[in-house]
Amino acid sequence: MMPVATAIPQFDLTRQYQQLQAVFTPITQAVLAGGGYIGGTAVAQFEQAFAEYVGVPHCISCNSGTDALYLALRALGITAGDEVITPAFSFIATAEAISLTGATPVFVDVEPDTFNLNLDQVVQRLTAKTKAVLPVHLFGRPVDMTALHQLAQARGLAIIEDCAQATGSHWQGQPVGTWGTLGCFSFYPTKNLGAMGDGGAVTTHDPQLAQRLREIKNHGQRERYNSVTVGINSRLDALQAAWLTAKLDYLPQWLSQRRALADNYQKLLANIPGLTLPQDCPGHSWNQYTITLQSNHINRDDLRPKLQQAGIGTAVYYPVPLPLQPVYEFLQYDKATIPQSFALSQRVLSLPLFPELTPAEQQQVAGTVRRMLGG
Ligand SMILES: Cc1ncc(COP(=O)(O)O)c(C=O)c1O
């Protein structure tokens, strides 16, 4: 079959740019004319605005969500010989950041209804080497942070929240990124708050960790040309910072549009045999709307090209669980050790969901899915 250009893409970043073009032009010109392209007031303003948005005293911006995770782990002193517990079903950056410190990622399975890490398994995988738990608020669905927080406190463990997909999510009314020792955000363009390039940030209540993060992200320098540790260069550009500050004003509106679309999908796709809809909860920010196709009905890999032929873009997040990827073969996990993650990797499909998706487009997506599944 010839590939068909999708009439309804899984996401479309150009629509948001069109909406903001007039806002961005003077902001861009001001930064470019000011000559301060690295650091400076635009970055400081964004860090303050994002810290206020999340509800923490400290926000340390950096180059990406991957760097945010790496910096957080380094700031906690996590290193070779340590173990960090994290879910098997996530984007590679989550585990990669752990490995980059020299520590070992210890993978636990996820719950099929929340897509998030199974807390009983976290308890089972604790050892004397466990230094931290790194939960992922996958697809914007917040992890049960009350239970995880209690567990971590009882065992003296740090929590590093991977909030890459969850800017604006809450657990029991409290924003993600404020529950853990450190919160790590990505501003990759398709995230809830997306830059026009790469960007990331770490949030924390702890002033000492904040200072340590600032040192590590800036070549380990405490003062200029006086490095106290081995660091990296991880900066959010002034232009990205200025655009993100402007976009922050629109975030509440975009989050309500995401929620309205998700609510609508739940209605439009209800009661289709073989189809499991994502579980809603208060504080879900719906970065993705991910359906699960049951194995005894239509296969995900059959449905996806048919939707593509019908002009509907979809995505598979994620086709291979982290411990089953070649990079982690040496850890010797087997799909039987992470059965839910493996099953999800074969069955999940993320439908178009972005704030600017129109009701007519959504009707078309849902109607096509229903027709193809014989609902
Ligand atoms: C769960 C998760 N963690 C970390 C990252 C890394 O973020 P970035 O792409 O900004 O490095 C991503 C980005 O896709 C992600 O989805």
C-alpha cells in the first residue's frame, strides 16, 4: 500500500505557531536586538515564572528533559554502584540518564490501567544499593505520589519525578514536580509546554540541591573558571526562554482544551469491543490519548496502517519496553519479568490529541476507529 499523507496528524505544531505569531515577533526581536543570547534576563524570567507555575522556590533551566534527569541524579550524588528504580515502560531518556551516572536502572513493571509504575514491585526490588525511585507520569497521568512519597520517606529514598510528559498535571491537587526531591521537565515541542527546539528544567524546594544543579549544568563552576566538580554545558537559550515565558500564559487554556478533547474521546469511543480506553483521573494533563487494543480482537499493527490510509496519524509510545532494548540486554530481563509493559508495547496506540485539534477532526478520528473496530 502506498503511504498516504495524513489529513489529521497525530500532532501539529504549526497551528500553535500561527496562533502565537504576532506575540512571538516582538519578543524575538527584543531578544535578538538585546544581544544576550545565552543566560540573562530572559532565562531568569522564565525560571521564576515556571517555579511560580509549578509552586516551588527553585527552577533550574537546562537544555532538555534528558539533561534535567541527568542533572537531578548527579545533584543527588547518584553514581556507580547505586541502583535507581524506574518503570520498564517509558521513553529511553528515563533509563539512559540513570546509566549515564554509572548507576544501574532497576526496572519494575507498570499497571495496565494507569501505565505507571507498580508500587508493590518497587518495594520488592529495593536493595541496600537503592538510592532513589524515578517515577514517570506517563502520558500526563500522575503517579500515586501519596503512596510513593510515604514509601520513599520510610526507606530514606530520594524521588526524582520524570514530569517530561506531565507539565500541568496534579496528584490530589498538588502539582507534579513538587512531590519529589526533584522534578524534571521537558519542553520538547510536543510536550504540554513546548519550546521551538529543545529545553528542560529541574524544580526543587531544596536550596542546596538548586545550587548544586546550577554548578553541574555550568561546567561544575561555583565561580567563573573555578570548577568544583565535573559538570556539563546544559543551557536553555534566551530565545527559547522568552518564547516559553510567553507560552506559559496560554498553558491553562491549552490544558483545558486537552482535557475537553480527552473527555470527548472517552464518550465517542465508549463500548467498542476489544478496545480499552485510558483511565481518567483528576489532575491528568492528557499529553497523549492512548488506547489499548486487546489481543483477542484487532491487532494494533493491523489497525495503524489502516488509519494511516484513512488519513489519520497515530503514534506508538512505546513499541519496545526499556529493559528489552539492546542497550539493556546485559541486565538480562525477560518479557516474563515485565508482562504488563510487554503487553502494552504490543497493544497501545496514541490517537491525535493536541489543543488545536478541531471537534470535526476528532469526530472523524473516533468515527473511523469505531468503524474499523466494528463497534
Ligand atoms: C518520559 C520522558 N522522559 C524524558 C524525556 C526526555 O526529554 P527531552 O526530549 O527534552 O530530552 C522525554 C521526552 O520525550 C520523555 O517522554
